[in-house]
Amino acid sequence: MLKNKRQLVVLLVVLMISALAAPVRAQDGEELLIQPQPCDEPGTLTMWVWDENWASIIEDSIAAWEADYCPGAEVNIEVTPWGQYWDLLRTNAAGGDLPDVFNMSQTFFYFYADNDALLNLQPYWDEFGVDTSLWGSGLVDPYRWGGNGDLYAAPVNWDTITIFYNMEMFDDAGLDYPTADWNWDDFAVAAEELTVGDVYGAAVYLEYQAGYPNWIAATGTTPIVDAARTACTLDDDGSLEALNFLADLYNDGYMPSISELGGTSADDAFNFWASERVAMITAGSWKLTDAIDQVDFDWGIVQLPQNPATERSRSIVHSVGYVASANTENPDLAANLILYLASDEGQRFFAEGGNVAPANPSPAIQQLWIDSFGDTDLNIQAFVDATQDSQGVTVFDEIWDPINSELVVLIFDLDFPVETAVEEICSVVEDELP
């Protein structure tokens, strides 16, 4: 009897160890991609974010982390509006007094990494067994630093670019609706056919993320500057091909000028489209809610057209990241919290919150985000599909104005030849490069 009891105990221990070692599975039966880990020791952390809604979602996520993975831990969250956030962060970075954990934008990462202000999270990803390639290059490559390409951040969310198109205008022109396998030639034909009277066929060149860099990326060229941020790429063959393609559409009268649109932002193009002055625009996933709420005509969503030579459709993707201070007194705890926030469990809070697309690539979590928009026939999946072959942000704030507004004004308002405009902007950009 005693022997049987011992055997039973051994069996129970083996089963418990096996259960702990086995990967936890999502509710739909799918294996979790990123598994949280218990913290080694609780403590107190400070965290900064710039968005009130995010803060509420993150607070709920952190409460679950404290309860399930790090009892006794405490995280103090401070919310500072976007504009003030970056001023305050730079000031504190100069004094070495950053919060333990904070949100980072790909466009600002370069400054903090170059000034050794951030904790290298790569050793923790290795320790936690996280394959950092699962996020996709566009989401994480801008957060890699150093000779080994170590990953200093965990992506929070993503936003990608697609084409919003007026279905009624396509119907009137007798055109089939575009599909994911259309290419630049198809797009050019549609832009011509959809240009009728004072209505333009397209407006797809505006600003960095929603405009011309998507077309450059489709050629296989890294837009604006190379990945190492050492050279301007606007004068590369791929960039010139893309910019001349767009300039030809503009010069042929199929796209409006900056003056007609009223500005250089993606919102200007969106408003032009919503007022039925243009049939197709490039639009980010962040405009979905506005379009659903504001647009009265029938409209659709489709991925960006493929470059005919490369057969690639490449969206510029921007992902906010979680980073930690290089000077944090609790690096292990900070890394453990970031792991949880990026995990399948932590990301469900974002997915269910809607509007912001969660970075975790689990199909189940992405579907939660899609479902958050309610019962709709819109092809919201196109935004998710665009993450699969995407281009991360390559620019940084010091060169933002020249490439975000000045280049498009030169080409699409002042009618500069592409090569002349590129030469002028590259001279400005390269002054800011190392």
C-alpha cells in the first residue's frame, strides 16, 4: 500500500511538471506565441504613457500581471499628453532620470538609443524564449540597435496603410473593384478612368506613413534613409521609380495638388475623399473609425497595389513600443512587465479595447481587433494582411519636416522634377545623418 502511495505521488509530481512545462494554449485551442513568466521578486516601477485610453487599458493589463505573475508588485502610471510627453522625456533623458518603463515611438527611438538611454531587452527575450522574428520585421526592426541587432523594445500596437476607395465611383466608371493582387498598372488605369470633371482618381502621395514611402518600399528600396541611417535613399533607383510613377499620375491630372487638397497631411486627403472629391486614397488603420462614422457612400478597403517588377505590396507600418530605462533599479522586473504586456494575455486587453490594433500576431488576437468594429462587410483583414510584408519607420524626428511635407510640396505643388526635388531634400537629410 505504501509503495502504491509513493508511486502515486511520483506520478502526480511528473504530471504537474509536465503541465508546467507544456505551453499554455489560447482559449480557441491555438498555442500562445508569447508566454508570460512569473517575476523573480516584486517591486515598484514607474511607467509613462501619452494616451489616456491606453493608460486605462494598460492599468487593467498590469492588474492581471500583478495578480497572476507578480503578487506584491506595484506600477505607478503617469499620463502626459503627446506634445509635452516628448519634451519631458528628452529633458529627463539628459538628466538620466527616465521612468522604469515607458512608451516609445519608432520615429523617436534613434535619439534614445544613440544616447544609451534604453535597457537592452535582447538578453531577456533570449531568457524568456521569445522568437523576436514572430512580430515581423516592420514592427521591430526600427527598435533594433547595435552590431548584433538587439531588440530594445516590445511592440505595443501597429497601424498599416491600405487603399480606401469609393465603390459608387467604381460602379459609375464600370470598373471592377480592386483586389489584393492588383498592381501599379491597374491602379494607374483606375486613376485615369475615375478622374471625371472636378473629381480626381487618386490622392496617394501625402506625408511619410500614408503616402509616397509605401510606393518606394514596394520596389524593395528602404524609403528615405537606409536601415543603418547613414545615407539618403531618395536618389536610389527604386525611390526614383516610385516617385516618378506618382508624379506622372499627378502631371496627367489624375491626382490633385497640395493646394487643392488644402495641406500635406493624410487627414487632408481623407477629408477630400469623404467629400467625394477623389475616388481612392491611401489611409491608415487609425482612420477606420472615422470612416465608418462619417462616410455616407459605399466604400471599400483593399491592400496597396503591387509593384509590377517585385510583385510586392509593402505598407509602412508604425508600432509604438514598450521600452525600459537603462538606469532602472529594477531591470529584471521591468523586463518581466514588458514581457507580460507584449504576451498573448496582455495583448488581449488591447485587442478587446478596439481601435488600436494589438502587435501580437496571434490570429485569434487579431480577430478580436477586427471584431471590435462590429458587424461590417469592410475588408478590415486587409490591414492585418499588410503587416506580413511591411516596412518599418526608418526616419527620425530631426528629418521629419523635410521628408513629411517639403518633398511633396516640391513635387506635387511646385511641380519640381522628381530628380531636382530629391537632390534638394537629400542634401538636407544627409546633414542630419551620422
